[in-house]
Amino acid sequence: MGKVQLKIPPWVASMLDAQSSDWLILEKEIGEEATIGSILADLAFSHTNFRKAVFNPDVGKVSDQVNVVLNNSLLQIPDVTEAKLNDGDIVLLLPVYSGG
């Protein structure tokens, strides 16, 4: 067993019932076969708004409005949910910014 750290921006943290206006940092215990998809699914099953806006475990898809960074490397959409996690990894959820 190991632990990973999730860094979550305030707009997503509010979907997880966090009261802070700052970034939320969660530590999650992981098993040998843990993936980003498995830890996001855990959050989605207990938080409906997170499920609607960030990750839908029924289809295994991260929203197009969220980038996922694993240890300072931006993951591409097909690789996000299958990315394996190791003890000490840091997963960062970043909103996609657009505009002109």
C-alpha cells in the first residue's frame, strides 16, 4: 500500500464539500493496481456534482474542462484514467482555460 496526493482547485473542491477557498489537498491510500481512474471513481461515487462536472466513472471519462497532471507531466486524454499510480505520486486537477 502507498499514498498519493491529489491537489484540487477551489471550484472542484466545492463539489467535494470542502469549505476552503484555497486549493484542497487530499491524501489517498492506494493499492498495487491503482490508477487515476480508480481514485477519481472513488470521489465520483460519493459526490454527485464531482461526477457530473469532472469524472463520470460509468464511461471512464474525465471532463474536457479538466486537465490532469501526474508528477508535473500533463496527461493526454486517452492516457488519463489508465495511468498507474505509485507511492508518493502527485495528481493535479487543472481547469482548462479558454478565451480570446
